[in-house]
Amino acid sequence: MSWPGVLLWGVLPYVMVVVLVSGTIWRYRYDKFGWTTRSSELHESRLLRIGSPLFHFGLLVVIIGHVIGLIIPKSWTDAAGLSQQAYHVQALLLGGIAGFCTLVGIGILIYRRRTTGPVFMATTRNDKLMYVVLVAAIVAGLATTLLGAAGGEQHNYRLSVAPWFRSLFVLQPDVAAMSAAGPAFQLHTLIGMLLFTIWPFTRLVHAFTAPVGYLFRPYIVYRSRQRGPAARPARRGWERI
């Protein structure tokens, strides 16, 4: 087992987790007012209404696909009667469509940010770095999706990346499994770890406080104080307390 492999697949993931957790705690304690996406809807809304749903809903499906593909072992889907070929077909269809929508969405948002003057002026170097890493992760993910659909043991991430990912949770990283993965999968994994490392220090941190409760909030009832059966004519002079 080589030292580069141990550092990349046995040490680096835990360094990423430490930075992600400690960075998020630090950001929450010392930069609460900066914990925001810095909305720019007032400057331009037409492209935002198109790009934002494409990006966010596509990314949501991509995340769900990663969770299923990395956490659920291959033996479980085999026992459930889902063949390897059928799994790759649905992964290609859902993952490919979701990844493409995510890429198109982020492309629209970047174009909007570059061509809308006030939005571009509010773009920081931090934002630019975040966009570069995020787009690289999406493109690498699409490439691995296509390779996985091509078949072959060398492109089957469920026999290499997935066992390594699950082994991290029991503090026994399967370095050999990840070292046997294809270069595209290794590159995608490294870019993903870089993305999560810078996550707490970018606007992406707002994902940790997504307004999920907004979907289940009660209706807001507006009542007029000047109309309705309880209203009475206004009186001149002082009101008695």
C-alpha cells in the first residue's frame, strides 16, 4: 500500500471532515450576518427563475443518487432482484438527466452573474473559486456517470468507491478499494472533497439552514382593521383608555 494512497484515501477525507465541521461552527459563531446567499433577485429575475430551479432541483436528485449509490451495497440491490445492468440504466437516465439539468442551471446562473452589471460587481473572488470547483465537480460527475453506464468492472464504482466511502464511517478506510478505482472516479472524489473543504467559507453554507419549515408553515391570515363587521367609524378627538 503506497503512502500517496494512504494520504489521499485514508487521511485526506478526515481532514476534509474536520475542516467542514469546524469551519461551519466558526462561520456560525463569528459570521452569522454573512450566512446568506446574498440574493440578487432585485437586479435580475428572468434568468434567475430559469437557472435556479434547474440547478437546485437537479442537484437534489444528484445528491439522492449519490446517497443511494454509495451507501446501499450492491449485494442488497442484487437480493432485491435489481440486476447490475438495470441499475446502470436507471443511474444513466436519472443521474444523466439530473446532472445535465444541474450543469445547465449553473451555466445560466454564471452567465447571469457575468452579464448583469450589479450582480457581477457583487461577485467576490471567493464566489469565483466556488463556481470553478462546483462546475468541475458537476462535469466530473457527469463523466463518471457515463463511464459507469459503459459497464465493465473497472468502471463499477459500487465495487471500489462505494466500499471505500462506507469504510470511512467505521474509521477503517479501505484504501486499496479506492486505489483500484478508475482515474475519473478518483478525480471526481478529490474535487468533491475540495468542494466540501471550502464549503463553510462560501455562500454554499446556506444549504445547512435551508428553510425546510417554509414548506409546512401555516397560512398567513391578513385581517383589515378598517373593514368588516367589527369595524366602527373613526371618532374625532382623544380615545378614552
